[in-house]
Amino acid sequence: MKRFFSPISSKLPQSSSSAQNAPRVEENLNQLEETHHSAKRLKQGVDLDSLPADPKKRIPIRDYHPDERDEIRRADIQRGPHQPRIREFPQSDLFGLKRRFNRKWFKKYHDWLEYSVTEDAAYCLCCYLFQDESNHQGGGETFSSIGFRSWHKKKRLDTHIGKSNSVHNQAKKKCEDLMRQEQSIQAAFVKLSNQTKLEHKIRLKDSIEVARLLLNQGLAFRGHREDE
């Protein structure tokens, strides 16, 4: 941009005001270039196979490039909540009583509850994937980033789910809609029969041949008659 504008600015007569604004224009151009380069650095490609399964080791979904978030969400949804089959979960001293995570909770909350071996804490996969500023309602922040460890308060799991319009259910619906959208696109391609694909291929081939002939002969891509 600076190379493009510099010849023009050199030809224009500079007044005192333009001379004062020159450093500001230069600064704005530099900021635009820095923003462009930083935006390119944000999207470097994510290896979906290397995404950590342990919820504590994941980075916040908002830290990924916007163009990569849905792809990451689909990968985590297809993999499902991280529910390690541990024989005995570690105990914690809560008010003088030994408490631990109950593996039966995996069965009751099979579609969202996950457990971090690293942190010895429970998380919600749906709320992590679609966490936002309002996710503190119903303990959403606890289940999405901090981690739930109050094993003696099992009712908190039901409280987290809440009513039909709760933050958790909204996040869960977003997960369902995201996967339904992906399935609908794949289904549209599957519905194309082999005969339909062959007909499309013939039409494309003929269109290319016609375009090649018109280009070689220098002819227009239209007829000379204007009637129907």
C-alpha cells in the first residue's frame, strides 16, 4: 500500500496540514499491515488428530481462528466427551469426608459430561465448544473452563442442565445443529445417483469444448440473433 500511494503523494503539493498528517497516515498504513500479518498468523492450520482429549489440556475455543472453530467443534463432537474408564477415581477430602467422581454419572450424562484425569475435575463438552460471555449462568464457567470438583453436590449436575432455555441446552442445541448441517451437506452429495453424475460430467465436458472452440476462432460467447 505504501509503495502504491507514495508516487501519488510525491506529486501532490503538500500544505502545512498535510505535512502534519503525513506521520499519522504512515502510522495507519503500518497498523493495517501489522493487522493483516497478524490475522494470517492466527490461522496456521490445526491437526485434528492432535487435539488433546483431556478437557483440562484444551485451549479455549475462542483462541482458535474463526475459520477453524467449526471444524474443531465437529471433530470434538464426533469423538464425544472424554470419559476415561478408570477403575478407581482419586478421592478428595471434602469437609472431613472422602469423596470422588462417580463413574455412574457417565451413563446418566453420557452426551456431555467428561472428566479430566490431569485436574481430577468434571467438564461439559457442549459448554466448552460454545462458551461465551453469558456462560457463567448455571455454573457454565465452572463446567467449561474451571472444572467441577464438588463431588458431594451431585445436584449441581442437574442444575447445570437447567431448563429448556438454559445456557447448557442452548450450547447442546448448537452442537446438534452444527452436526445436522454437516450431515445435510453430505447427504446432498450422496443423493446424486451415478447417472446424474454422468450427465453432469457430459454437460461440463461439452461446455468446455464449446468454450475452447469459440476462443480459438475468436467468436463471441453469444448468438447474433436477439429473438427467442
